[in-house]
Amino acid sequence: MTSADDKDYGLSTLAVRAGHVRTNEQEQSEPIFLSSSFTFDSAAQAAARFSGEEIGNIYSRFSNPTVRIFQDRLAAMEGGESCVATASGMSAILATCMSLLRSGDHIVSSSGVFGTTVNLFNKILSRFGLETSFVPLTDYAAWERAIGPRTRMLYLETPSNPLTEVADVARLSELARKHDCLLVVDNCFCTPALQKPLSQGADIIIHSATKYLDGQGRCVGGAVVGDQQRVGEEVQAFLRTAGPTMSAFNAWVFLKGLETLQLRMRAHSDNALALADWLQHQPGVTRVNYPGLASHPQHELATRQQSAYGGIVSFEVDGGREQAWRVIDGVRLISITANLGDLKTTITHPASTTHGRISAQEREDCGVGENLIRLSVGIEDLADLQADLGRALRPA
């Protein structure tokens, strides 16, 4: 199916067919091109490929057919013009910033982002003259106050990690346009199966393909989706030179993940909503964060902006780190790991794992307390998950 057909098909069709143009072998499943380089018919053709006069494969650091299928498919699903696949979600953020920003530019980011993203902004990009200010995700006045004459990018995750706060993408898009900034949205938690930030005014979408795009915890990868100029040319140029490249094998695994993405995201969402509602009534649980609950501060916005609520639930227990660790250590079925987006339910303590390398003040600013536990809800039987957590939540 060619890219010209994309507008005519629904998401489920794009997820299994977009981007794949069959080779002369007439394969039904997308092939894996495990080749570091590609040959040319002549020296003149090689020169034309390297100069950009002729389109074609050169070297798998920046041009691999299997990676290209993944890029074209994800771009079609997100409604973008172009996609650049990267070695990880963090390299997708790095590639975006390094290719679209310059020394002296300013980023305004929501405070409730992945802890490693905070470190990337504060400890790595700051070395190259990029300054970052952090604001509460849903305080739109704070966003506007933080924007200055050097601000070039607004960056956010929605829903946020791990508190599942939801930002109004269209409202932030208006703010970005007003101040001539790029709006970059991490769509990892929802994926295009549940949310389309580009259609709501975002300029760039970031993915950690490691999470729900794969869906089975097998490979590490990332992606940047957006327009042809910024993503297809500028981010692609950074990847060609700097080389944070997705492998062909990983791209093939992610392609298989995309085929079932919509089905899985619905199953994750259904289980997460039921488990979040159940957790609200368990002894020792003092707060549950999930956009699908009527008690969630942005429940109405999430209902309007997303087609379902996703698979991430976080909750607070009565006490501190000791009590949270006791609950985590008490599970037997659920996996104790900081990864998310897996078919298997996982549990972690954000303050000492995903957000453990940022300062205590930074954790406080983004609401990650010592008594907070995060669940990435899988697709196991709900009754088994409830029984496992119920045992862990019982007083010692």
C-alpha cells in the first residue's frame, strides 16, 4: 500500500498494511533487510544516491527498507507527513532538540515528565546552551509566564508519567502559535490508537516504541513524527550524521506490534479502568490516579481528547517508602520492573526507579512522593490481578 492510499483507510487497516510495498518475491509479511549497506549499479548511481539526486538505499545507519516501512506506517497512523525511527525513546527526544534548537534557545517543559527526560534537559542539553524551565502540566498561566523571547519549544507528556495528568493539547497549541514555538507531545502512553496530538495542533510527536508500540517488552526503539521539513529533513539529517539508529530487526518487531496496537490498547484500557476503580475501595490506598475515573481532575478533558484512557494507573498508599515497597514486594503475579506498555502487568516505585536520579525537590515538584506506586496494567484476567494486589495490600 502506498502513502497516497493512507487517507482512504482507517487506523486498523493502516496498522497492518501501511508502508509495505511488496518486493519481487511477493511476500505477505514485511521482510527484514539485515544488511549494513546496499550496492549500486554504477559509480554514477552511487554518487547520485550520496548527493541526494536519486532516492534509494545507501547505508542502514539512515536508510534501511524495514525501518522505512515502520516509519511510513507510524506516520500514517499518527496523521503525520514523516517519521524518523531512532534507537530509543530518549534518542528521539535528543534528536528532536539537537536538530530543531540552537544554543541560547529556551524550552518550557511540563514538570511531570519521565525522570530521564528531566536529566536530559538539565544535565546534558544545558551543556550546549539550551535552558529549560519546568511548569505544572495543567497550569496554563504558568506556561505563558515561563515563555520568554528565547523560547522555541513547549514539551509535554499527556497523560503524564506517573500521575496520569492530562493536558489540553489544543489550548497549548494556541499558546505555542502565539509565541512562535514548537509544540512537542510525547504520545507514549496513548499511542495513535487512543490519541492524535497532531490533529489537535501539536507539531511533533515523540514515541518510545519500546513501550506500547512493541507491546511485549522485546525491543528498544523510538520515533519522531511530524512534517516533512522539520522531521523528514532536519531530524533525518541529524540521525544520518549522529547515528542514533533503529536496527532493522527492531523495526520489524515494532511493525508486528503495530498490527495489534488498537486491540491491545483497548484491552489495556478496559483492565486499567476496572482495576483503578477497584483500587479506590481498598484499605490502605489513599489516592488513585487514572483519567478514566470520574474523580480524576481532567476526566472530562481526557474523555474529549482521547478515545480511551490507557493502561497506566498510579496510586498512593498510607505511609511512605517502606509501606510502598512492602506492597510491591508482596505481589506474586505482577512483574516488578520499571518498564511499561507490556502485555504483562508491571509495578514499580517511581521515586526510587524512574525518577530516582532526579533531586528530591524535582520529585516534589512533579508530585512523585515516596508513597506512590505505578502500575502498567496488562491483559491478564482482571480477577487474578485483583487477587495479587489484594494480597499485597493486606496489612502485615
